[in-house]
Amino acid sequence: MIPGSNPGGRIHNVIEMFENYFMDAVKGYYRHLAIIESQDPLEKINSLIDDYLKVNKKPRVIYGFHPWLDNSKDRMKELKKRFENFLDIDYSNSEKYLGQSADLVILDAMDDFRPNYIARFVDMTKGGGIAIIYSDNILEGKLYKKSLTRYGVVKDLFEARFIELAKRYRGIIFFQGNDRITFTPYSSNETHKPYKKIPKSPKVSMELHELCLSSDQNKVLEESLFIMNLGKRVLVITAARGRGKSASIGLFLSYLMSEGNFGSIIVTSPTYYSSQEIFKFIIRGLEALNVKYKVITSRDGKIMKISTRDSRVKWVSPDLAKNEEGDLIVIDEAAAMGIEFLDYIVRSWDKVILVTTIHGYEGSGKAFLKYVDKLKGKVLLKNIKMDYPIRYAKGDPIEKFLFDVFLLDAEPHEVEYNGKLKIVEVPQEELFRDDDLLKSVYGILVTAHYRNSPDDLMLLGDMAFQKVIVGYSSENPVAVCQVVYEGGLTDKQIWDISNGLKNEGHLIPHRLIKYMRALDFGKLKGWRIMRIAVSPENQGKGIGSRVIEEVIKMAKGVDWIGSSFVADYSVLRFWIKNGFLPVYLSSIKNEELNGYSVIVIKALSERTKEFVVKLSSLLKDKLLRTSHQVYYNLNPQLIVLLLRNTYSERIEGEVPDLYVDKIKAYTEGKVPYNVIAEAAHFLVTKHFLELKADLSIEAEASLVARVLQGKSWYHAGLMLGLSSREVEDNVKQSLGVLLETYT
């Protein structure tokens, strides 16, 4: 409570006390967060703004809302009248504004109380500023919450924990109703402002060092020179959100361009908006250095390419970046790109800069850090870590609140598996009642191989039609399995899905009905294993398989158990090992997840078995016919795994004598591959339909890359980590084995 305040008093009398606290926040460069839950929130917002304007007369304001909902624009316009510098942002487009900041950030939560939006917008608030979230009722009538609601049933566990922590943490002003206020002040004595620390004899231009806002940024400028030395090198920049990683690299790239050392630089990221700060700071750096430059923008104003006399930097999507050539490649938000992609880039480029967030609302970088550790023994690598925030002070209370309320840095207890595993279902209520247990369970999910977001925590707490199954060793969680109930759809629901209408919460039936046209599959009841994860130190010990065995035993009256995930070789192999078969592979890459979604199913009823046979054989047929087009960029080893573990409902005819003669001529070195390409395609297709020959995974992957995907020897080698000669040798030898087997 506010010291000396009367919780039953009038709001405006109490608010007058906040001016001094706002002044102290400016002094200490820390932030406040106000949460207003009231039927008439605008009165309280205006009172808070009155007090804040005494401290900052002309603040920059960012306002987040859904402009298409009733009355939302009216509320926005009512507040906009008070300010000169006011930017309103549609929540749905907010990713475009990553890197923006403001003194006052206002979130309209009348229609949506969504964790992803809250984390993203509050993070835009600068030190000395205030973020305001206002709603009539946090629990009811919210869009994201509706997506978690099924048959009118939903829980409030996430919101209850959010409110409890908000009332407990310092620096947060919580208004409930007309007369209840909770607030415990923070102090400028507890913060440390960022400061620049320019080296006495910097190697990078002084003008660029002057643009830095923290000593960490100065450090990045100097230590990034590592990438310019001879030989294959990887530079890694890691930090939590808001440390100025992208800005630092942008300034460093402007230095490289001014020196003309790297003629062609590629920048890639999960989406363009992830790396827009890099381009902004390239321009800022070039201007500080008085270097002339040209900018090429897209139709919607994105900076796509910056050129100087001797150098150019351009943004390229991840898929295209694989086939680009240049002197240096920069991957922003690298942890979100997937290890397979990063490994391909590191193999094919001599100079690589990886920039990524560790502990942020984009997800965890734990899998990325493990990958970096493995790289250290293979290439010359330097890892620069940034600690100081630049948007606000170190020790900021709101950063601490966001990390804790969204469990952004949740860590599981390190437990050595003793061979004994107790697997039980943990009710959601118990999970959210015990914060240590919640942190440990969620920490296992975060530190595994999944990309997480604050929304995931709300789903874990509020969605009713799910099970949370935990594996314990020595009384501590070592494994977590999150199961969602799906299927059992009505004819109307199936019709809606088949005609393109959404049906939230039934992911596997939705994909199989809409894209595979398996309409009757929707009537079957299933469990989708949304997530299964084992603590990092206990992976590879059979714990995940033990958990799945237990889940199968629990599944009474269920037709199928399945899972959907981004196609990854090791993950797919895990599911296949546990008796699940692939039935679906998306035709379009999920740009957000940087991969293709695959669905695997284990049939628990005879009716489901019929579907699995049919769907998996259709998947095999699609892979054989379209790998050169639809799945050109898919890992060849992954395609092999799919082809080896799907049914065949058609058999290729006898190999024509002409094809036999052509392939023999190729294996004997008499003709080049292109002469016999159609014959090789026929024979390789026959092999994967019949699977009678015993070839190694490397041999089959070489066949897939060259014959089915149509890659050049060079690009096939890059995908497989082999030389062009090794790939061709594999193809020649394998075609010889296939001739012996199938003719």
C-alpha cells in the first residue's frame, strides 16, 4: 500500500502523491508500471498522466490497441488529444515497431489481455517513464483468452498469479475498482545507469564510440574486430533484451563499410523486423563518419539494402540466405533460426556473426548456447556478452517483474537422474499454487528445444482441456509433458474446417481435415502432445520415452496420440523410435518458426490405423514427387527419415532396360549425371517405395539431395557436410547397389 494512504479514499487525492516517485524514477532512470482495472479507467489514466506531465512536460507516447474493435478508437482519440508526440500501434502489427521506445506507453486491455503484447509494449518504456495497462476486467471478454476457451470452459490461473505478483512487486501501481490502490515505491539508490566507456586508444572510429550508450556497446565495437582477422571465424553476441545488440552490430557494420574491407555483407533474421535496428544504426554510423551511401527500400518502406562506394549490406530471408554468397553474414535473433540452419551457414561461410537474445520474450537461447559450446572446438570463435540495458537502468524493477511474471529466465533444478522415475499428472491449480514447482516445470520447457513466448505460460495455466504430466527423480522434476485434448468434432465443426474456417484448439484434426481432406478423422478422439521436454543434463537417458509410455497407458478411450512440431531430424527420430508415424508435412515453411511442421501419430484404434496407413502413404508419394520443388530446402536426411518410415500403397514397375544401361554407363564414368537424371529418379523412387536395399543414411541422403531435390553437387555437399566429390561417389555407388537389388 502507499505509505500513509487511505485505501478507501478518493483516487485523485492519492494520485497526487506519485509526482515525487516519478521524479525519483527520472533520477534513477528506472520505470513504473501502472495496472488499472476499473469500469471507468480513463479517469484514473488522466490523473496519472497529470502527475507524470509535471515531471516530463512533452513525453513521447506509444499507445497499443486493437483499432478494429468497438470503441477502441474513441478511447485512443480521447487520450491522444493530450499529447503532441503520439504513436498508436495496432497490436497485430507491433512486431514492426521492435526497437521503438517512449516515455509513456499505454496498453488498451479492454479487449485483449495478451501476455505477448504486454511484454512487448512494456519493454518499449524508457527509464524515467511509465507503462499503463488499463482494463475493465482482466479476466473476462479478452480475445486471446477466447482462443483458449472450449465449450465455455477456461481457467484464470495465469491472471491470478499476474495480479498477485503485481501487488507484491515494487514500482508497480495497481488500481482495482474505484478506491483500492496497491503500491510499494522503488528507489533511485538501487539502480545503475548505463554509461559509455571509450577505450583510450580505440581502433574503431571515435565517432562511432560516441554513439554508444553503454560500456558494453563500446566493448562490442572493439572486440568485433576479431571477425576481420584471417581464417574462418564466428563472432557471437549474446544478451537479454534491451541491451543494444543490434544497434552495436549496426555501428560495427558501418565501420566495416567505411573501411571497405567487406564488399558484400548479408543480414538475415526470422523476420525483417528482427533486424531493422541493424540497418538504422548502419545509417547512423555512416552519417557520423561522413560516408556517402545509397538506400534501397521496399514498397512499404523497409530498408533492404545500403551501399557505399566499396561495400553493400542487404537483408535476405533465411531461405535465400542459404544460397547467397558474400564476405560476411550476420544472423540476428540466431537462437530462433534453428541449429540446423545455423550449422549450414557456419559450414558454408568463412565469416559469421551470430546475434541473439538470451532470456527474452522471443524465447530461450539455451539450445543455442549448447551449440556455441560445440562450435568452440571446431572454428575460431569469440563470444561477447552484454549485461547493461540501455533503455533503462540496471536494477530496473519492471524488468525484474516481467522476467518473473512471464518466467523469462526460468531455470529447472539441476538433478542427476538416479534411474528411478515417478511419472504423475500435476493439476494446473497445484502447479500455479507452487511457484518453485512452476518455475522448475516451465524452466524445463524453456531450456529444452522449444521457442517460447509469454503466451505459452497463459496457455499452460488457463486452457482447461489439457494434462500436465511431470517426471520426477529424487523428488525434483526432470521431464514435462503437456497434453491437449483434440478431436471428437461435430459434423458442423468438420465442415467449417474443411471450408477454411478456423477451429482453435484442434491443431492435428485441423491440418488433416483441411490439407489432407481426411474429414472423418475429425470425429476420432485424440491427445496431442503439445510439448515434451527433459532437463538438459538428463537428455539422452531414455526419460522422454518412459514418459511417452506412461502417457499411452493413461490414454483410455482415446483413438490416437499425436504431436506436431518443426521438422528436425533428431526430434523426428525420437518420435519414430517411440512408435509414432509421420502422416503430414506442411507445404509452406513457417517463417516464424523457420521450418516445416510435421505431424506424427500413434494409432490406438483400428479406425485410426486405417487413416495412418492412407495418410502416411500419401505423404511418401508427395515427397517423392515434389522434393525438387516444395521441399527443395528441407534437410535431405530428414526426407530420408520420412521416406523410410511411411507406408507405400503403390509400386513402381520394372526398371526399363534403357534406364539400366544408362545408369551403368554413369557408374562406369562413361557419361555425366545429367544424361541419366530421369533414370536415376525412377530407380531412387522405386527404392523408397519398396525399401529392399540396405543403404546408409548418408548414401540415401546423397541420393535425395541430388536425385530427388535436384541440388548441385556443391549445394548437396553443403547440406550434408560433405565435399562435392564425396556426394557424387555416394550417388554412383548407391545407384550401383540399387541396380543389383531392383533388376
